[in-house]
Amino acid sequence: MEDIKKAIVEFLESGKTKTKFYFKDIEKAVKDKVPNARTLQIKKACSALINEGVLIYYSTGSTTMYGLKGKGITEDH
């Protein structure tokens, strides 16, 4: 799972203009780097990174996105 976590963080850090991403975008980027990663493994890695304080959920009410904690505008800023 560490390789999946690393791929997620690298993808989110590479965002030059965007700070929040849909899960489908993250999933596609991870599968490009770790081809044998399954969707459930990627979701679990995202949840683990949220629990570790690396990622945050960002919800607009109808859509949930993921972002790096402290990057961009969030509810706690």
C-alpha cells in the first residue's frame, strides 16, 4: 500500500493550478504508476492518508474531492 500512497501524494503535489481532485482523477494517475492497483486499494490508501493527516476531504455538498492538507483553500482556512 505504501507505493499507492506515494503515487497519490506525488500526483496531488504535481497539481500546478488545481489543489482538489476527484477520486477518478487520483485513481487514473495511480493506475498509471502502479498498474496492478485496484480501486478498493486506492480508496483504502486515500482513507489512510486522511487518517494520517496528509490528505483532506473537501465537500461542496454534491461532490467530494481530495486535496493535500494545507494546500489551497479549505474549510479550516
